[in-house]
Amino acid sequence: MSNASRREFLRRVGALGLLRAVAPLGLQLAGIGAASAANAPEDYRALVCLFMMGANDAHNTIVPYDQASYDTYATARTSIALPRETLLPIHPINNIGGRELALHPALMPLHNLFERRQAAILANVGPLLVPIKDAATFKNTSIARPPKLFSHNDQQAIWQAFSPEGAKLGWGGRLADLLSARNGKHMFTAISTSGNAVFLASDKTIQYQISNSGAIGFNRSTANQLFGSAKGAEALRAQIAMAGDDLLQKEYAGVVNRSIDAHGLVSAALARLPETDPRLALPADLAQQLRIVARMIGVRDDENIQQRRQVFFVSLGGFDTHDHQLGKQAELLSSVASSIAYFQQSMENLGIARNVTLFTASDFGRALLSNGDGSDHGWGGHHFIVGSAVQGGNIYGQFPDVALNTTTDIGNGRLLPTTAVDQYAATLARWMGVSNADLPLVLPNIGNFSQRDLGFMAAI
Amino acid sequence: MRATLAALILSLAGLAACSTLSPGTPPDKWSYPLEARRLPRPSSTAATPHPTAADASRVLQQTTFGPRPDEIDALARSDFNSWLSAQFETRQTLFLNDIEPEHLKLEKGKNLNQELFFRTFWKHAATAPDQLRQRMAFALSEIFVISFEGMLDVKIRGVASYWDMLGRNAFGDFRTLLDEVSRHPMMGIYLSHLKNQKEDPAKGRVPDENFAREVMQLFSIGLYELNIDGTLKLRDGKPIETYDNEDITGLAKVFTGFSYGGPGLTDPHFHNQGLEPRWDILPMKGYPKFHSANQKSFLGTIIKPQAISDPEGDLKNAIDRLFNHPNVGPFFGKQLIQRLVTSNPSPAYVKRVALAFNDNGVGVRGDMQAVIRAVLLDPEARQSNSDNSGKLREPVLRLSQWMRAFNARSASGDFLIGNTDNPGFSLGQSPLRSPTVFNFYRPGYVPPGTAMARANQVAPEMQIVSESSVAGYANFIQTTIEAGVGRAEGGKRDVQADYSTQLPLADSPEISVDALDLLLTGKRLSVASRTRIVDAVTAISLPANKPANAEAAKRNRVRLAALLIMVSPDYLVQK
């Protein structure tokens, strides 16, 4: 069975409920998900997850700015406090308890977006199983909490898939399962520019891993002669995709088949959106990932692609600033901010900025206390949501008191999150068109939190 | 000052080259030892039966950077246990011998380039006689991970020293390995415990927890308590965590006060690398002034408050505690199996390896030679055809295998191969360039939404396989087979294979393909695949009356067959 027909087969048996015995969740998704898909708005929607690998230090990303709050911050942070005069003050629409806030000096392009109301901030968000009232409850009771707090690989997986390393279902993948029914080419529903992302993992949707330059083809598989053999290319095509009964061989061959399918479709589609398209000027590093995302969005209506709902994953590493934090984080945040601004500009140029929302995520926030020239692992952190459908220029969630021994300090200034990743995801999933009733399919614990819509997205 | 430094460097160079030192004697007490610790070991290890040629090839695929035709022949006439013993005795090839002279030539303020490390790696992967040791160093570099990606980007000599340290301890004992990993200044930079200072409440400073966490999670005991066979211990149906954050903050205090090695003990020696020219290759040492004297509790061990802080004693305590944790055997043993033999070992196999870790037969724990024998001589490693056994070959090992199979030579002698990171047009992997301390792939990685996931099988190496990388690799190996690899000088790439062993067989496509099948896969090609390759090769005709053209055609036959094997899942999954 060809790959395309195997996918079609799986879709049909899924819809008929024949997979009940082996994949109950798949059945639920196929059955109930149709409701989400049917009720979803007709227009295009895309979600882009920008993951800051290694745990971005949120305490130095958004910093208290009024003199009293800043002084408390600086006293706690000591050697890694940012000088107040370098900070970029923001002017949120809402009142943060009379406090003023500012962004890290390297975030100027993001600062502009916030002030233009194209970007919002979600404060102190992190993995939770249930709301935890305060740090004392966390310390003194056995209230449920996520496993393996403070561990990079596990918290990355929990942010993306609500379960530690080894997780098999990411919420981006579940969204893709629910919403892909209207997509012409199922394989482009979930796209990663940054390796195998558990965020996009699911039973039904297999993420397509694209390179920054587009799809890579098997160069010699259509050559007339290979090493002088007229049968060489034909044999090459057979050899790369052959597999016996061995699971691992089949898995590898499966990737090869997807690669061949995708290359044919993507190359032709992207050729119709030239490299030199002035709407997508050539950027650097992280922005190169966002550029191929922008290009794929640019060809969303191409006959080879045909997408209504897409979920993307891009990432940047290096945020584990146990040492040399001041220099390292500035460099990284500068890249994040300029890449996001580039992407938003590209979306505006393509006339699609209301239909595409980028959000940031990271392993966890970091402790407030300095270890000399860096900071250690924490829990809650602050994040950005960017796009023209974002109710920007505002702070959502509860911005914490940045000090030691507060009600959100579980030790050394590690923040107890006051908003769950589930709520963050639910707000985005609703915007993508997931019905309120279907939210638990994407976010199994959402029922534990009363507020499902944090309000940072415009109404559908 | 400069004269003193020069004298020191000269004396060091002299000592390093000196062969009259007794084994195991370092140049001075500040250096790493020259050899691994010697352990009591069982006196004799019985010879195993002669392997078939296919088995010999499989053994060499698991234990080296790739079999060479003559090695398969030699091993088929000998036996595996004797081969292992001979490898254990083979003198270590030191990366520092290649890199130290370049380092000493540097002008002040200049740095070496990573390419020097890669060249050294490929040269020794292709040619070093101590193949098992080098292969083990590579495997250990994927467990005790440091990476050029990040703060080590120009620390070429230091990383070479780290590699040599892994290779030295590969045949030694695990406790020394863990100790030397913990003290290596490259690890100290990578996981930031170098210059980590004790807590200071007045300044609001706490110890850096990075190394304390990862040494437990990744290098010794892992997250959950394990049975001897590597399965999870359960309490009320749930896994039992080996440590919590209190253990981490306790252990973090142990890893304070360690900084640059060498004789100097003053505060400036703690803070400034410039004061010790060999800082990057000397083990870190404890500086009591910067080491926490407070109580340290971790994993049930309590170190009482100290009047004078004792960094060296505390480190010994901590390494002993970790080394003696019952998780280490199954945790480390299973990962070593995955790196060399198979992604999904049975619990019984893990148990046999863990038992060898716990006791080498004469009561010694952590004997690496006993662990290696247990991993490689196990029936599960030696069975040639169990379904769903084996592992995906890592990209780096595919290229090294091509080099060794076809007698690749470097025209410059230096193997001018640089960074091979890019998955779109290179290997998608360079040695010692993992993106994070979690390696290129995790031991528990499961490709989502696949039959493997439903069968509860892991496939670590699949984590770096993508729609881009599968095509990128196929194109890369095709151009390598066609035109060689490495920087081109005068229009010709530096590293060229000669195919000399295979050319005489190319008259007969069947014999030629069978020889390549033996060499590259250990006779794992499917019938359909073999038939297809023979057909494609036969389509290259050998002109009868033009000897030069016939030679070229034979070469093409060998190269086409090699390509058609090396891109196939039959080959890519090492069985």
C-alpha cells in the first residue's frame, strides 16, 4: 500500500470506529473531532510554537520597573540583575497592581510589537495538574504536581505533551488530528523546522520535518545513469524504500517514503513562491526557520499543499544559563525578538497576520537567586503571544511579586505557576477552532481549571 | 614568567612523548594518570568458538568503526574472546598527540579550530589500531556528553583530553571514569561546576545545581529506581524517584570550590585560567576556601558541617555514593548495550550485564572490561537473526564504516573533514557536537504514531531521522562513494577509497555483491535486495578489449553496489 493510500485507509477506518480496540483516543478524535472541524471557521489558521530550549530566564525577560519593585528585584538577583536604565519600559493597557514593567534591553523588536498591540504577555505560566494556591500548599501538602519538575528533558516534554520524556501525544499533534479534516494534504498539517518535536507527536498525524531551505530530494534517484548503470537509478529508488518485516527498517523506509512524497509537492509549490519574494526577505539563524514556516504559509493554497489548519514548531537552544547569563541571554533574546518581528512583518506582508499566531514556550523559568553569574532551574515563566489576532499590549495571568519568600516562591525564587500550560493551550486551541466540548481531547486536564479562555485571543 | 612557562611546556611535551615512564605514572601529581586503574580480574577467559565470517563482520560492526576485509578474515580464524583480550591490551591512540603540538604552536590570543578535532577523529576512526577503545570512547561520549556546541567551541585541546580520558577509562573501572568525568575542566565548563562557589546568604548566592542534577540523571543512576534487569521498581504501581530537589541542592554543595588544576592554590588560581597553562587538560581540584563547609545531604548520605571545608573528601564521598547505587549497573549497562548492539535488549540481557557490572567474578564492582565482555559476548548480542533486534546505525558510523571497508586514504594525511552537522547535505551529526547534554538522541526515544510505539519499542537513533535527513544522507554517501570526502585539493577530495580488495571480484557481480554484503552488513541483505543489486551492477558492461575502460567499469560496479547497500534499510539497521 502506498503511503498516501495507507493514510487514507487509516483515516477511513478511524472514522468508522474500527480502531476502537487498539486506539481508543484515536477513535475519540476521529469521531468527536469531526465536530470541531465542522464548526471551525472557514478561514486559514496557523499556530507557531517557538520553543526556547534550555529554559529561558523569565525573571530577566520581563522585569519590574517602578523604582520600588525594581529595587526588590535587584536586591534578590544581585550579580545578575539587569541595570534599570537599560530596560525597555512597556505600557500595558491593564493595571498590574500599580506596578510598572519593562523588557530585557535585547527585546526592542518585541517591545515595538507589544506597544503596537501585536504582542501580549502571559505571566507566570507553567505545567500544573491542578491549581496550587500558594507556595505553602505546595510545600506542606501532597497536592498533585507535575512529575520531574526542574528536569530539562522532562519539562520540555510536559510543556509540549503533558507527560515526561517518552510522551507520545503532543497537544500540537492532537490539535492537528482534530483540525486536519479540511486540509488537502494531511502530511503538511504539522511541520517542524527543528527536529522531532514531541509537541507535534500524535497517533494520526506524523510531523513533517522540513529543512530551512525547503524539501530535500534524493538527487540521483531519477538519473539516466548511475555509475554507468542504466538500471542504477531504478535500483536506488527501490533500495531506499525497501523494508522487510523488521519494525525499525519499516520505520526508516516510512520516513523515506514521506520524504519522497513531500519533496515532490513542496518543491513544486515553493517554486511558485520564488526565493526572492520581497515579502520574505532573507533573515538569519532562528528567523531562517521562521522563514520556511512563512514560505509554507505562503503556499498554503497551492494545489500541492491545500491547508486550512496548520501547527508549526521552531526552536532555539542555549537558554540554560547557569553561567555567563548576562551575555548569553542577551544574545539569545535578541535573536528571538528580531526573528519574531521578522515573522510578524512577513505575515503582514502576505496579508495573513490575523490568521497566524506565534507563541513562545520554554522548559521552565529559572530561580531568582544568582549562583554567581547565572541562575538555576525553576518552574513558572513569562511568555509572549504574537500576531494580529492577539489582543496585544496587555499582560494576562498574574504577574508575580519578584522577590524571595512570596506566596509564589517555592524556594530561591522559583515561581509556582499561577496559570497552567493547559489554559495557555486552551486559549490557543479555541482560536484554532477546537470546540469547548472537544478541549479535553487536546488537553486532558483542562477540566481541573475553571478559566479556559485567558482572553488574549480575539473572538473567533 | 614566559621562560618558566616555556620550560614547563617543554618538559610536559617531553614527558608525554617519553616511553620510559612506568605504566600508570603521570608526568606529575596534578595530571590525569596515563593509564586506567588496574583491577583484580579473573585470571583466564576461555576462548570462544571460531565465528563464521558473517559473525566476525557483525562483531566488528558492533565493536569498531567498521570492519575491514582483512580483519574479518583474521577474526574468523581466531575467536571473539581472544580478540577482545587483544584489544584490551592494545596501546591507546591519543588525540592529544595530534592536537598538543598544534596547541603549542598557537600565538597568544589565537585558538584552534574544531576542524582539527574532527580531522583527528576521522583519522583515528579510519586507521587507529585500538578500534574497540576508540569505539568505546565514542559510545561514552554519547553518555557522558560534552559538546563543542556552546562554551567549548574553541577548547580543542581540552576536548581532546576529555576524549582520551574516556578512552583511557573505557577498559578501566567505572568509579574512576565517573570521578575523572566529574573533574574534567571541559565538563566543568559544560555543566558549569568549574568555579562554582559555595552558598553565600549575605549575597543571596546559592550553589550552581547543574552538574549535581545531571550527574545523577544522566551519568550514574537515572530518574527512577531500577530492578537489576533495568525494569522500573514500582511502589503502589508507580515508579519510585531516585532523588528529589533536596538531594540536588545537597549534592550541589559538594560540587562547589572546584576549579583549575595544577599546583597553584591562591584565589587568583581559582578565578583565572591564565595562571595555569595546562588548565584545560588537568583535572579540576578543590579549593577549600570556595567549598561549602555546611551540612550536605543527598541520597541518604549526610556529610556533617566541617570546621575546614574538605572538597576532595566530599567529592570522594559523593562519587562513592553514586557509584555504589544499585541503579548504576542496569542504568549504564543498558545504555552501553544500546550504543553497541541493540536498542531493545531483553530484561534478561540487561540483568546479565548489570550482574557483570556488580561483580567481575573476583568481587570487583564497575570493571569496564567485564561489562564490555558481558555486553558483547551475550547470546542476545551474538544471535544473528532475532527479529526486531539491532539498532539504527548512527550517521557518523556509516561514514567511518565506508572508510574502513574500502581502505580510505587521506592525500594530505590529515583527513580534511570538517563539521558534518547539516542533515540536509551532510551526516546530521558530528562527533562531540550534540545539541545538549541529552545527547543527539535519548535512550528512550519512541517514534510517535508508529508501529514501534504500539509495540513499546524504542529507537533512539530515529530521533535524528527526518524527511530531510534521509535524503541528505543518501546524497552525501552517494557523492562520497563517487568522489571521496573532505576538502578538495586540486579538484580532488582529500579522502579517497581505493576499493582494491573488491575490484578483483567485480568480474562476477554475484561474488562481488556477496563480498560487499559480508563486509557492510554481515550478510543481512534480503534476497530481493541482493537480486536487484546484482542486476543493476550487471548492467554495467566490462569492455573486453579496452583494459583501462574495463578497470573503470569494475570500479563503477563496486561503487554502485556499495551505494545500493549503504542506502538500504537492510544496511541502515545494524543487526
